[in-house]
Amino acid sequence: MSDPHHAPALRATGLGREFGGRRALHACDVELPAGGVTALVGPNGAGKSTLLQLAAGLLRPSSGGIRVFGEAPGTAGARRRTAFLAQDKPLHAGFTVADTLRLGRELNRGQWDQDAAEQLLTGSGIRRAARVGSLSGGNRTRLALALVLGKRADLLLLDEPLADLDPVARHDVTALLMTEAAERGTAIVMSSHVLAELEDVCDHVVLLKDGAARLCGDVQELCAAHTWITGRADPVEGDGLPRSFDRGSVVHSAVGGRQVTALVRTPPGAPPSPDGAADGRWITETPTLESLLLAHLRAPGRTAEKEAAV
């Protein structure tokens, strides 16, 4: 029996979920450590919301298993340690802001932190007497996040938490979430379509594609395990890469004019380099997180093999 105090924040093994015969997730393997910020990315319909709802105990797997700190989602122990924010930020429109915070306190007796909840509302101009239904989309998001932070859970599952916020609010909320992870050791899993925002925020990343985890691991290790190459395209080869180059290591390549760029997997101790890299005809560099994710998202489904660097 796993120790909930030392178990991963989230572990999915062979996880699958179907809706009316349609597979939203299948054979999905994910393991996330306790503490740190994990970005959950992927195209629409990849299964991001489904994975978060399974972890929150709102859905049950069709196959495989999932555990939160070693416990089944939906059990008393898992519910106490988990807080979930759905993409549509469901709140009672007729409640006031004060009513909503009081509801959070009543539903989480013994672990509610009013100061933590209020911190996210400070400086927003949100009146405590205002009805939730009268708030802007961004302010409703702030209030929903305040409920999540007020619970003081060990794992925050956030589905597109920044989507309705203006740039300043996005910056402030992101900073608050990073502080939560750093100071309290809270594990945060947040889905997002804005890849550029993730570079300086997340420690880990999970990329879902076609219902399976194609990438899962530490951001720095994943980036170090790949190489961007740029050089003159070979006019004979359709992909522009030299004939001698190992196509099995290529995640994605593109030809623009006379130039070809490609993201390749880097074997340990032997970075893949086309002929001519040593004399400057090819440029090699470590990819950014955004370029890494974009290449894997563009890669054909059958060749985008799962990689782990946890």
C-alpha cells in the first residue's frame, strides 16, 4: 500500500476514458511529483479537461487507474488534499462575493484560509456585496481562484485558469501561484493554450495528443534531450535534411525557401548533428519550451512517441 505522504501528487497508469464510444483518453501514463508547477498542454479535444476531472474525482476511468497522493480520487483523503477549478468557473450567480467566500469556508472547515482567499481579491476593486452574476469574466475568475487558494489543498487542478484575465491580472495571478508552489510546496497542474506564458512558470510539462501523453517530464531535462538544427536545405531530399541524417530522431522538420529547420531527439552523449555542423554550415541549439511543444504538436501522431524525463 502506497504511503500518501511520499506518493506522487498524481499518477495515471494506462488511464482511459470513453464518452459514448469515443475515446477521450487511452493508455495514458503520467506521473507528477509533489510540489512544483506542471503545464498541461495539447490541442482541443486532446483530453486535458478529462484528465483534470478524473484527478478531481468528478469522472471515473473507463480503463487503467489514477491516484492522487496514492489515494483514489473522490475519496475523503483525496478530496481534502485536492482543489479543482473547472474551465467554466462555475459559481452561484445570485450569491454575493462575501456569500461565496463564506460558502468556501463552510465547505472546508478546519483547513480554510480566509487571508489566502482575500489575497487574490485585494486590489481588484471587487466589492464584497456585489452579486457574482454582475461581475466581469475576469473578476469571476479571480473569485473562483480565491476559493481554490482558500482551501489550502496540496494539489491544485486548474483548467485554463488565466483565460479570462487581462495581462496585468494574468501576471499577478501567475506570480501568486508560483509563490504558492515555492513557499508551501503545493503541486499545481494548470492547462493552457498560451505556450509562451509557460516558459518561466512551470517545472514540469505534460503534452497530451490524441488522448495519450506524448511528453511528460521535467522541462529542463526535456529541452536538453532535444536539439534544434538549422541549415541549408538539401534540394534532393523532400524534407531538406541530408541523406545521411537519422530520420528516426526527427520530431518535426520544415523547409522554408533554401533553409530547413528541425527538432531532433538527442541521444545521451552523442548530439545528432548533420554533416557540416562542425564547420558552421549547420546551427544547433537547445530548444525553448515553446518551440519544443510546438514541434511535438505538429508532429504526425504515429511518430510523436512518448518521452519521459522525470
